[in-house]
Amino acid sequence: MSLHHKLCHVLGGALGLPHAETHTVILPHAVAYNAADAPVAIGRVARALGAGHAAQALFDLAVTNGGPKSLREIGMSYSDLDWAAEAAVQSPYWNPRSVERHAIRKLLDDAYNGRRPS
């Protein structure tokens, strides 16, 4: 849960983005963010999906099933990215990787633009 839920609470609660769609878009990016610091858990996800890269597999799964791939397409404004990054680092949930504003801003930019996690 950690970062994924914190970001979804910020985006859904404060910006009114739709719940399920926000989770769909954010999950692959949060998994990519945490991959190096939670290799056992992320490895299990990759194996369950029959993939070598959990974050990419989650992104592809959403796209294949008609889910949204970007925050932009579910109604987020580009002008809210800086605010959302700042809000996410205020009283963060426990997370395997340190929650740093610059890295969160990049994560949100990738999610906003629908970039496939690397």
C-alpha cells in the first residue's frame, strides 16, 4: 500500500480524481518507484503476472484491458503536479523507499503523461 495509497488519497481526495482509475494509473509507477527497495515483494508480483518487470506488466495489463494509462486522461491538470508532489511528501505513509519530493514529482509526471514505467 504505502506510497501507492498515499498518492491515490492525495489525488482522489484533494483533486477529485476517480478512485479506481487513479489506482490503476498510479500502481505501476509506485511499484517501479519501490522496486529496488522491495525486491522480494515486487518479484512475487512479476512472477504472478508471468513477467520479468512487475511495473511494466501492471501498466500493460491495464492498457490491454482498456484501463486508463495517464492522470491526464482521468482529469488531472498539469498545473496540479507540483502541489500533488508536495502534498504527498507531507506526513507520508511508511514506504520501503524514502519518499522524496523530486522523485515523487517525476513519478507523477510519468503517470500524468502515461509513460510506461522503466
